[in-house]
Amino acid sequence: MLNSNTRRLAEAAGVAALGAVLAGAVGSAVGVGIPAAVVGGLNGAISGYRRIYGWSCSDGLIAFTLDSTWALPMTSAGLFAHAIGFIKRDSGKRDSGYVAGLSERRNRHVYRRGFMPRKGFATTLGNVISGAGDVEQPRRAKLITDHEDVHVWQARWFGPLYPLLYVGWMALGGAGGVLRWLVDRRRKGDSLFGTVESAAYYLNPFEWWAYSRDGYWPPKGKVVGFGWQRSCCRPLTEAKPGRPSGLAQFVPPGRPVR
């Protein structure tokens, strides 16, 4: 019987090869076959070795296929997040902060640290979630499984359109926030920063969607009475009651993952 490390290496090799073939085929259609194959191969190697894809269900197959084709630009951004996660590792413990217990067979990678443009906020690039923090805390674990995981799938479904739509809303929303503050929010006592942040970030449809799925709308950072008042959809805990949420998804070190 093959030991665990040998199985990991075998899965890494197989997923890397298939990922490179799929990505290369898609990239060739737009003249970037080799770079695309490299991205697909690297994602396959890392994800295969870490066993993130849940091959036993359709979600895992869909996740891998999208990561290697339509969502390839976001997958390349995920490789950047992996690099930052490695650079920001705890050199004394040789620990990158990678959380296997929330990653294996969950179709995503989770880092406690890594790429964190804003302190205290988790950030998702492609299939990589960074800044997860203390995931042993129930609220933080649920943030990863019910909010950031939504962003992972948003990036897959919207592919190359995702960053354009997300950043585009932030730019236009920020400008709209300034105008709204000048027109009436200033007289109501709201801060300029809070109004702009609410318009650019919290009211971003992708964030509204993720916060709603997390059952956390409206979030405490949003200006009260500004923008969407109700959730856009049911929380995942209600919409998919059989799906584990938060710490229920966490697999402690040493426990085998199917």
C-alpha cells in the first residue's frame, strides 16, 4: 500500500499534467498557450499535493475544471497569493500558516496569514484565501466557510470578468460615495470614509452576496440606513442545511481526510 506522501506526489503529478493540458488548450485559443499551461500545471501540482479538490463529488470536478480553464486568470492570482503565503511564513517554525484542516477536499486553500492588504480582513484571490487568522474561533471559521468560500466560487463562475466587475464597482462606488456624502450623508453625521467604504466595498454586489450567504447582513462596518437594507439571498446554513459550516468543516491535524 502506498504511504501518504507517495499518494500526495502521485495526485500532484496527475493533477498538474491534466491542469497543464486543459489550461494550455484554452490559452492557445488566445495565443498564450505556454503561460497558461504553466499556470494550470503549477495550480495542479500545488492543489494536487495538498489534496484540495473533492474528487468524490461534482463540486470538486467543476472546481478543478474552472480553475484550469475559464477562471485561469484568477487562478494565476492565486499563485501570487501562494507566493506571499510562503514569504510571510514563520521562519522559526518553518510554518506558512497554511490551514490544511479547512483546505483538504474543500476546493480551496486557506492561509492564516499571507496576502493581507488590510489588517483583520481575509482576502480571496482565485482559490486561495489569505488572512484567515484564528480559525479555531467559531466566527472566524464561519467567515472562511460561508463568506470567503463564496468569493472562491464567484471567481470561478465569473472568471476573467470577476476582477473587472469587482474593481469597477469599487471605483464607481467610491466616487458615488463621495457624492452621496456631499449631498446628504454629511448632514446626517456620517463620516466621509465610512460612506465611501460602504458604497465601494460593503454595497459591492459580490460582497452583498457573500455577507448574505454568511448570514451577516448588514455588517457592522456599513453606514446604517445606507444602501441595501436586506440580504440578497438566504444564508448557506438555511439554503443548504446539510452542508457543514464553520468549525464543522475543520479537520484537526492528524485526522484523515477522505
